[in-house]
Amino acid sequence: MKRMVQIPYELEQEEDGTWAAHASFPSGGAHGLGGTPEEALTDLYDAVSLVIEEFGVPPVLTIVRDVA
């Protein structure tokens, strides 16, 4: 069985020019680094995958609201 989990993340460029991606969720967090935004996100994806292997899929609650 497969389950899709969406994990919010932040992406920022460090002072030295490298890119950092950070994700937080109930069982912890994960970080990715790279020379480009894409490399940082790939590294973050790998880190999140390792956390999920160790602690399982984090619980997710999605709420859809009208915000007119």
C-alpha cells in the first residue's frame, strides 16, 4: 500500500551561497543542503525518507476552508 504525505518545508539561501531546505513534523525534522535549490530539495527528500523509515509516516490532517 502506498500513501502520499505532504510535508511543508522552507527553502533559503545561506550567506555562503549554498541552499538549505528544512522540514518539521511531529516525529522530528529533516534538513537538506545543496548548491542549487533543486539539490537541497533532493537532499531533503532523502533525509525525510530516512526519518519516515525510522519513525513511520507522520500523522497528517488536511483542512480545506473557504477564505473569501
